[in-house]
Amino acid sequence: MTTDQMMLFALLGVIVGLMLWGRWRYDLVAFAGLMAAVLLGLVPSTEAFSGFGNPTTLIVALVLIATAGLTRSGAVARLARLMSGRDRGTTGHILLFGGVGALLSGFMNNIAALAMLMPVDLQTGRKLGRAAGLTLMPLAFATILGGMLTLIGTPPNLIVSGFRADVLGEPYRMFDFLPVGGAVALAGLAFIALIGWRLIPRPDESEAGTDADSRQRRYVASLVLTEASLTASRTIREARAEAAGAGVRITGLIRHGQEVAGPLDDQALADGDILILRSTPGSLDEFRSTSNLAFPDGRQEPRARKDAEGQQLIECLVSVAAEIAGRSAQSFGLANRHDSVLIGLRRDGVALRRGLARQELRAGDMLLVLVPESRMADMLAATGLLRLDGGSLPVQRERHMRAAVGLFALAVLAATFELTTMPIALGCVIVAYVLFGVLSVNELYDHVDWPVIVLLGSMIPLGLALDQTGGSALIAGGLAQLTQGYPAWVALVLLMGGTMFLSDVLNNNATTIIAAPVSIRLAEQLQVQPDAFLMGVAVAASCAFLTPIGHQNNTLILGPGNYRFGDYWRMGLPLEIIVMVVAVPLLLIVWPL
């Protein structure tokens, strides 16, 4: 092993370790790793930013903008509304929503596909008294599976296509992924709908009911006592009895900015006191109304909020691309700029209690927000929050629906029949979207997931450096030696298994960039065609079903589905096994060695 190889392996180990730690954002970690590689002489300074001009990076950005055009035209929202008509049973519901979600994910960003269908799924479950956890995970997994259908379905497909173009001189075409990806998606969806959802831990039956989803979702919130409060001049013991009648539990008391310590039952309540409560949204508002309490105003030293106009208490999800992600409600100006108050916050299935306004919000967080009705649309648009009762699905530019769908279809056909390249086809669509009014010029850059772009632009040079220094060949040599005397498909199984494992704990884009050059060198050492190995990496990198951190869609459903970290593998592990069983024989048939 050369010095450059040792330094590069060490650097990649640090990058992977920091990404797993999660203390810093993955895009910052990747960019810092790229800068370190340049300073260490592992990546030439002239090639340091070549990843940002790579066709793969450009296509990912263009797909995100094109997806936004389809969404803003109302095409996806109309489809979602058509699907929410009647009860089909859990299996039928999963087949319909999962099938549509998978199909959408083949042609648009799978995070956007999930974000559009998730509120409809939640609404349907709420009407039927079905817990959200029974259908949200199947929907998320189906949208991940759907990304395997086409070249633009998921970034791993684009990445392996880029590596193929570098090595063999020709990238994959639009539907080259369909024979294997389609079979895997169909098998996976069938398992999810017929068996998989039954493996998900059931909610506590005592909490199930006509609104099972919201009954389980409790927040820690605050209410302020005023002179008009019925609980004023009473004790906490009496207030607790009142609260219990509304299904609310009083857990603490704040007075003059300090939490009162010790036994609370005999504490007398006074004007300006703040009660800390654990409750569902509906019960919280019921207790507030019957006891004449007030919501806090969202300031650092909370006071009673004046109810000058109609207000709504809504549950929202912090999406991956939300403007408020990575910032606190206070620094974003939720109260000052939008007259809205963060009432409660759930993260990883746990209701947070302290300093909500100063908490840095993350993708997957669930927020309970109090917002004036007249400011709701502006607040949701500015923050990028996804309203979970379906209120975030407005059809804003329905008159452009046909144009948006038609232009996107033309781009797909042009790339399919090789009339032009995929980046040019998508670029023309976006220009047409602006000319036809589907998207405004000011909106174009708002819909790009910049952390993903920075990750790709930073990791691609590192992946090329791994290949150029011989690191990929070294790993491939180890795999070839380990499987010596066995058929080549055994090495393919090991490669896919390792890629799946890494993708379950690491960003799938970074996993693909590391595994793709290894797959090419492994094929060379085994003296076989590389396509089966490249395609195997693309499939395996997309199969992040064991943890909530393996894929952004898994993270998004963690809160709304009331899942725990250990719930994912119950359905995810057999699903990954099914993917391997279906994919490996098909890879050998469609892409002979």
C-alpha cells in the first residue's frame, strides 16, 4: 500500500466517521474532506472543483427544479386527491399509494414524491382510525424502490452512469435500469403490501381510536395564566384535576422565568405563571379554552398571546429542503416575521421540552405551530414546512398543468431516443417552465437541495482520487482474493451486501461514489463485463431500509409515524434480502458477465 493510498483511506475513514457521528452536516464534512485532500496532494488543485461541473451533479440539480415545476403545476396534488377517495383496506391502500409513489419516484425526486403523498396518506388513515405507522413506512420504502426505475430516479443511478461514461465512454440510457429496477420494485412492493406492513410494531391498542394517529402524538407545550383564567388563585393539584378531564398532564410550572422546583401540588397559581403540559394538539386547545388560558407569544420571556384574529394550531414536518431546517424558530423570525409561535416539537419520536424557540430544527422534526389564518400560506411558503393534515397541497398554478407534464414528457422522450443528452433535455424543460410561467425566475434556485449538490461536488473528486491512486483496485483485489475459486456472482453478492450495509448508515450518494469505482476494478480483476457490478451498486445503494438515517425519506416519516430507531429493520431486513434474491439473477441475465 502506497503512502497516497494510506492517506486517502484514512481521510475517507474520517469523512465516513464524521458523517455517521452526525455532529456536522454531511455537505460540510464532504467539502472539508475535499479541501484536506487538495492540501495533502491527493487531489490536484486544478481538479478540486471538477465535481461541481460533473454532469451527474448538474442532472441532480436540474431534476430537482423540474420536479418543483411538476409540483407547482398541481399535477401531483391532483393525482393525490384522486387517490384519497375511499377505503381500500390496508393492503389495497399500500398497493395503490406505494405503486403511484414508486412510479412518481421513477421520474421525479423521491423525497418530493413522498412529501406530496404523505399528507394524503395521513388524512386517509385519520378518517379510518388507522394508525399512520402502518402505512407511512410502506409508502416511504415504495418511493425509494421507485427510484430504481430510471436514470433520473435517484442520484446513485446517475453516479454509476457517470462512472460508466468515464470508463467505457458511454453512460447508461434513460430506461437501462428498468429491467432489473422494475422487477425489484414490483417484488418489493408486493412484499410490503402483502406481508411487510404486518411486521411493523403495532401502536398501543389503548391509544387507538377514531383518530389513532393524533392520539399518540403528544407534545410538551406551555400555556400562560391570565387574570381571566379559571385556574388563577388555585393550586396545581386543582389545575391537574381540571387538566386530566381534558386528557392533559401538567408536568411543570415556570414563574418569573424560572422553573419551580420541588413538589408542585400545593403551589398556588398566579397571573403570569406558565404551565408546562404534555398533551395532544386537540386536548391542549380544549384545556386552554375551558380553563381560559392563553398560548405564549413566542418571545424569549413568554407572555400571554393576544388572540386578535382567527388562529389555527397545525402540525408540520420539517422537510429536507425546508428553509427553516438548520435554524431555530427564533433566528428564523417565526414570531417576529410571521406572527407564528412554535408550541411543541417532537424529534425522533420524543417530545422536547426546553428552549423550543432556540432549538436548531432538523429534517424530520415535527412542529406544533400556532399561526394566524391570514398568515398561514405565507408562513408555510417561507419556512418550507410540510403541513401534515393536507393543507400544504395547494394547486397554485393549475392552468399550467398540461404544459408542465407535456414538457417533462418530451424531455424524457428526447433523452430516451438519444436526440439529446439528459442535462440538455432537462435544461430546456426548465427554460420552457420559466417562459410558460410554470416557475418564476426567482423560484428556480429555491428548489435545489444545495447540501446534496455540495456533497456530490465534493465527493466525486475524492472518488476519482480513490480510483487513480489504486485504492479501488486494492479493495477490489481483496474481494477477488476472498472469492477466489468461486463464480463471479459470489463477488457480486459480497459487493452488493457491503454497499447495502454502508448505505444503511451513510448517505447513499457518498456510498455510491465510494463503491462504483471498486465495482469497475473488481470486474477488471475477474475479467468480466462491469455492467452487472455497476448496476448492482446502483440497486444496493438505493436499498437503505434498516435505519431512519439511511435515506432522507426514512427520516421524514420517523416523527409522523411514531417510529423508533429499531422499528425499520423489521420490514427492512427481509425487504433487502428479497432485493438481493431478485436482483442478482436478473443482473446476470440482463447484463451478462
